[in-house]
Amino acid sequence: FFGAVRNPLSGSHSRHTGADVIHEHLFIECKQRKAHSILRTWDKAKEQAQEEGKVPVVCISEKGRKGFWLVVHCDHLSEL
């Protein structure tokens, strides 16, 4: 997706990077699980967004911590 290569030795064992993916500018960490709870929030937002013809974006933040994170499906990046 980012024109990168999967790191053959993930984490600190690698000579390339500590990231899961080898990329010149991005530090990409991959987490695959049976389920991620934030995606249930995204699924609900997607349903509501489709009804309004909009792109679903979920913003998450923590109290007392500056900034926020965006959850966007890769298919929608070009629309943003």
C-alpha cells in the first residue's frame, strides 16, 4: 500500500528498522488481531456516513494528552 517491504525480522532483531515494514519515511507497525474494539466504533460510523453520502472518519483522543488520532479505512484515503 505504501510501496514498502515487510521487515523479515520484525522488531529489534532486524538490522533494517524496529518497524514491521521497511520504508524510507514511515515507521509502520502492523497489528493483526481477531478483533479490534475501535473498529466496532468505525463500523457504526461507516453505516451512518453511508446514509449521508460521506466518508467515515473516527477521531480518538485521551484526556490530558494533546492531539488526536484518526481511524480511516485505506480505501477512503484518496477521498480525504
